[in-house]
Amino acid sequence: MAYTEQQFIEHVREAFASSRDARLQAQTIADRLRELFATGWPLSSEKLGKENGTYLIHADTERGHPDPGFMVMAYRQGPKKAAPPSPHDHGACFVVYGVAAGSNLQTRYRWTYGEDSTQPPVLEKTQDILQKPGDAAYFLPGEIHSTQGSTEEETIYVRVTSQDLDGAWRHRYHLGDNKTTVFRSATQPQTPV
Ligand SMILES: [Fe+2]
């Protein structure tokens, strides 16, 4: 029998229950998510609507990282206007991002410090990953990334957040002037977070 949404959620719960290692948890979840995508999910899910929007697949009350409350959400969005990147982190949480249709360009950044420690660091782009259908990738606690959905076609993507990000303090990073701002929201910045 094909791998099901319910089995996936049980496996995510087990990943949190069996380890406190965020990297290992994220790897396990991403591996399972690829397996679930291979079955045609989330298009096969009764929880995914036909309209553009955010669809809650599962909100857990017992498991998560670092505190309970992991969430599985599916998103359906039309072609997305190319927007300036909005780098952000997920605080002490991690996020697994997967794509089922269309694409998501994921960009990673890091602070680069010079030898002279009196000088401020510069936020530099380190990697672009173009996520295509069936792909899943994770961003660990503190990692900085930005996302750009396909500008040409509908994108259906999934996020597993290790807690409800509405309750998590995290940061947004401004390229160019190296400013950082702190915020607490699951939906800001407006580009897919
Ligand atoms: Fe994000």
C-alpha cells in the first residue's frame, strides 16, 4: 500500500520523539517527505483546496523542536512576481520545504567576517537551490534563507515547521545595509517564509 499522509505524520512524530538532534530530525522528515511526494501527495490530499492559499495538514500538540507544536502546511500559489529577496531565519526552529508542483528557488546566506574584528561582517549569498517537484530541503535553527516561487507556473509546496512559527522569535536580514530586525510571525516576510 502506498505511503499515506497519516503514516507520514506518524513518522514525523517519531522523528521528534526519538531524538533531540534538530539536524537528524530535519533529515528524517525531508527523506519521508520525498517519499510522500512520490505518491502524488499533496494533490491527493483532501485537505488541499483548489484555490490559492495555505492549507493546514496537521498541527501537533505533543511533538516538535525545541518545544511541541510542529505543523505541516501545504500552499497553492499562482505565478509569483519576482521580488527582492527577503532573507530570514526561523529562530530556534527548523523548517523542511518541499515542492510538489512548479518550483521554489531557495537561497542561503551567511555572515562573512574579515580579519579585522573592528569591522562589521557582510551578509553574503552562499547557495541557490532550485527546488523542483519531488524535492525537499531543510533549513536548520539559525540558518538564513530566502525563497522565490516560480514566476511562470503554479507552485504547490509544503512546509513542515518544527513549531508554530507564530510563537517563535526570529530575524529578518536586510541585504546591502546589513541591518537585522526581529519579528514573531509565521507569515512575515510576505514572500514564502
Ligand atoms: Fe523560511
